[in-house]
Amino acid sequence: MRIPKSAIALLPFALASMVFLAGCVKSDPPRFNLNMVEVAEKELTLEQQQTDADVLEALFGTPDDPFVLPETKLNLDKIRLAAGPVWSDQHGKERGLFRRHCVHCHGITGDGAGPTAAILNPYPRDYRQGKFKFKSTERAAMPTDADLKRILHDGVPDTAMPSFALLPDDEIEALVEYVKYLSMRGQTEIKLIDEITQVSEGEKLPLNREMLVDNLLDGAAKKWATAADQVVFPPEPPARTGSALEQSIAAGRTLYYGTIANCFKCHGPSALGDGQASDYDDWNTQVHKLEQALGDSDAIAQRRATIIKDADENAEKTRQDKELSAEDKETALKSIEEQKAQAIYALDLKYKVIEALPYPPRTITPRNLRAGVYRGGRRPLDIFHRLYTGINGTPMPAVGPATPGGKGTLTPEQMWNLVDYVLSLPYEAISRPPRPANPLAQD
Amino acid sequence: MNSRHFLAFACSLVGLGLALAAGCSRPVVAGPRPDPAVALKLREQLSAGGAAAEGAKPEDAAAEGPVEWGTLHGVFKFAGQPPTPAPIAATKDPEVCGKHPLVNESITVGPGGGLANVILFLRTPKVPVNPEYDKTAKDEVLLDNKNCRFEPHVLAMRTTQTLLIKNSDPIGHNSKLDLTANASINALIPSGQSAPEQLTKEESLPKQVGCNIHPWMGAWLLVRSDPYASVSNPTGEFKIENLPANRPLEFQVWQEKGNMGGLAFQGGKTDTKGRFKIKLKPGDNDLGTIEVQASAF
């Protein structure tokens, strides 16, 4: 049989199709990524990374098969509804909610590094640090379920986070539980990595209940379980109509430009959010610092050369050492060689991790208070919470007391004055420049 | 092969290239895959409440017997010509901050080459503490915002003590403490006022303190549950008194910028992480002059 020439010509195309199809038919189930920025920063060895991965899988399972210990106080049924691949059962009940609605921005690990992250400003939230900005609780406390539900229901104005108000309540609740699950997993990992680095040389992290559950998991679990006890309840605002409101706004304005509250330092003398442009939030700071410490390619090459030179010199000294026995010498040389390899590995890993990040660190912009758009909500109560506790994970400081019942920088009344002033800013003349006179209008 | 065939061939080659390239987008660095068998075994052990056998038990430093006490001291020196600290331009509140000569304090070398602001602290947990330290257990430890910098630049405190963040400047400051074990703090400190903070948990390493209004300002704070930490003074000297003697102790040397691994002291060398183990003798223990090479930074 004669094979037509065109068939031969199409052979690469057929191959290409096979490559495509192969990608669709068989792929590994999605997996949780390790917190590689943390791993690189703390210079974990491959063996330590394996411990990190194994412990996390033991405590939290996989994206398709999540697991939680009762100590987490999380509801595994709700988590299962949100986890896994997207499908719907015979009753039409939606499954795999996180992957249907959230994963493209927040990523499978909840690290805020989904495929769309690179084109969004601000970047999607990375849950793993357990830091949430818009909530009703004390600064460092976790948000309550109601806080997370509100974000899902309302979305976050001026960001890519949409409203999921159309989802039924049980689906919202499942997603809230899954966000808590991912966050708890991330917090546990950060603490685990810290514990791994704290182990003395030559010893291993004890993988027992005391370390993994009582020490690591419980810390994160308790924070979430006690969130509802740490809600900030402001005192009733004073009556605010007519001249009382005007007085309150005037008092707020004085505070805004005063040296006690110092609002204008970051939000700018014009309140356009142009006072401080070079600062980073906590999520971006970590990457920014790692980048700075690593330096450019010349600095990396130089550091690598120093590591090799130091190790070689050290080895040479050991070889010349006449007091050491042949056996000791061999052990010492082996350890020098191992340390050298690890140092180079750690250096390369930092570079690789930064290279692989889907987006560069970005500075944080103080809010433009004249736009009338408030990410955490526009109710006076929302603005009060932003002022009282500051915004966790950002440079915005707290004007309320650091511990409940303590004395804050401002009194609650002064905070209400500032709330009134902030809410009045979009209506000030400077926010709404006068229109040019209508040339057609005749007097 | 005629030109039509060639075109088809070329097109399909491009297709193959695209298919291959699709699989070779930005690499994902995700770390090693968990081992399901290991994870499952570990989970069973944890759920059953049993203790896994793996891992070494830390040496018990709190051995019995009457405790004798020793002092550990030494000097950190910068080997060679110290770098000139880079000046900082006061871009915020220049009318106040511009009056003070501000420099980068990440490497502070004093007269005679002494390396200041290096912390030496005890890592070994649960050691007996000398009753002498009871006197200072409830003290206030001051962190002052003064002349648009933090004073001191590096400080160590105990979990029982109170951190008093003060603002001695005529302008406002905020103090952002990025803590790990304790809840993070970002307090606004108006001019002339101070804020007391309780930090009840031990931090494994010094943590950074910053001021967002004046981004150049920075300090480092170490919180420990025992009193055994010392920050080297401007001449590079450090001293920890009344340490428990005759038992294995582990210390860590830390400097904000440098790698304190491989430092040679009298009787040993720090490991890659700047740690070393030592058994103190009662009375005086001198680590001698510890030289830190410029390549460490």
C-alpha cells in the first residue's frame, strides 16, 4: 500500500494532537504547594521539606481528599462540599465549590497565586498567614464566620473580588469553612517550618502528638475558635444631625491633620491617598525582603563563589590539620562538603522561588478617601473598625487600645469624629470640582 | 514534496511546537510531593493519641542537683575595614528629622572595631534561672522613638517584662511589630506619649519593629522566657551573668544582616546557623574575641 505524501506531512500534527490529548486524559490530581517563600527564606533542606509535606498531608489531607482532626473544630462535611473537583450530584447539588468559584484567583493552596493573580490589582488574598483585613475583631484576631460571610456576600469593592450573593446559604457556609481550613493549614505550615528550623543540628523534629497537635495545630485552631470572643463593639455614636454633625466633621478634620492621629502622613494632605507610596503590606514585604537580600545576578554569583571559596579553604585547613585522626578528618571533610552543597542549594532555591512567583511584589497604596469607595464596607461601623484596630497585614496602625480595655490613642468619640469626617470627604468641594459654565445658558 | 505538502508539514510542526510549549510555561516550584504512606501512618498515630517514636528527645538541661552559676562574656569584632554607614535622607517630617544625622544601622562598628547590636542568647529551654533575676522580672523595657530613630536599635526582653514604646519626638510615630508567636502590633504613638505592651510568648528569633510614617526607622526585638540574652554594646562586648553551669547549653549568635555561622571563639565554632553548644564552668567563662569577617554580611 502506498502512503500518500500528505499523510506523512500530517504526521507531526497527529503527534501534536496526541500530546494535547494526553494532557487531557491523564493528569495528576491537584496538590497543595508548600509555602515555598517561607521554605526558601528559612533555607530548609530537601529532607526537611519532605517532613513539611508529609506532616501537612497527615494533618490536612489533599485537595481532593481533605481531612481535619477534631481539634481544629472544623466541620469536615462542609469542607468536603467545597473541596474536590467540580461536579453536581443527582439532586443537582453543586460540589467542588472552591474550584468552581475561587481557585482561579486564590489558587488551589489558598496562596493567592491562582492563574489570574498576575493580572489583578490588588493581588488576591493569600490565606496562609491567617491575616485578614476587613473584619470586626481585634487587629491580630481571626475574622468571625459572619465577617467572612459578609465578604463573600458583598464582595470587596474596588477589587476583583465579586459578590457571591446568589449562592445559597449552605454553599456560602461551605466556602467559609474551606477558607478557614486553608488558612489553618497555612498557619500550621508556617509554624511547622519555624519549628523545623529551631531543631538543633544533628537532631530531628519529634513527630509526636505533643509537637504536631498540641503545639502546632492547637495554636491556629484556638485562634479561629476564639474569634467571636474578640469582636470590637464600639460605643453608640453620638447623635449626628445638623450642626452636631458639622461639629463632629470639623473635629474629625482637625484630628486628620493633627499630630496625634497623623492620618495625612499616609493618606496625603489632600486625602487622595498620595502621602506614602513606598510601603509594602505584609504579604509583599516578605517577597520584597527576600529579593533584596538575594540581590541581582552578580550578587548571587559572588555569594556562590564565596560559599565555594570558604568551604574549599576550610577543607584545605582540615586536610593540613595534623592533630586530627584520619577518620575524624574524613568525617569533617564530609560535613564541610555537605554544608557547602546545602548552602548552594539554599541560594539556588531562593532564586528559583522568586523566579517562579507569578507576580512581583507591589507597594501598597493608602486609600483615596475622596473616592467614596470603601473596601471593607461603607457603614460607619466598618470605618470605625478600620480605625480602632487598624488594618491587619498593612501599615495602617490602630488608634484604639492594643489590648481590650486599655487606653487607645484616640477616644471612641474622637474615632467617631474621624468616621464622620472620612464619610464627608467624598462630598467636599475638592472631591467634586465645579463644572464649567454652560456656554449655551443665557441669562 | 510539493509546496502544498510542505505547507501542511510546516503547519503541523508549528502545532507540535505549540503543544510542547504549552506544557513548558512558567515552572511551578511546589516542593517535594508528600508521601501518602508516611502521611497516613503519621495520621493514624496522631488520631490514636500515641506518640510517634521518631525524633530525638532534647537533652534535659534541668538536671537535678544544686545549681552552680557561671558568667559568659566576650567581644565581637568586625575584621578589617568596617563599611561607612550609608546616610539616610529624611524624606518625611524633614523639619524635625532633617536635624538629626541619620544613617543605616544594619552594621554598627564602634571604636576599636567592636561590632555592636549582636545578640547572644540561650536556646536551651527550661533552664533554672538564678533568683538574682527576680528583681528585674517585672521591669519595663523601653523602646523609644527618639530623633526619628528607635533607641535602642536592638533589644532583648523577657516575657514577664513590659515593653514600653515611647515617643520622645515632637512628631507622631507608629510602631509596627511583626511578631510570630505573639499577636502582631501596629500602634500609633502620638508625640510625648507611650504605650505599654505585654508580650507573653517567647519568639524564636529577633523580630523587626518599624515605623510606617518614617520608613527608614527600624529596630529588632527579641522576646525570651528566660533572662539569658545579651546585646553587644558599642565596643562589641557582651556578658550574660548567672547562667546555670555544668550542664549542656546551646546558644545562638544573631546579627540582623550577617550570617553568624562559622564564627571561631575560644574553645569552639558556631554551626551554620550561628549556634553552638557549651558546658559552662562555675564562675568566669571567656569566649574571647570573636571576629566577624566582612564576607559574613
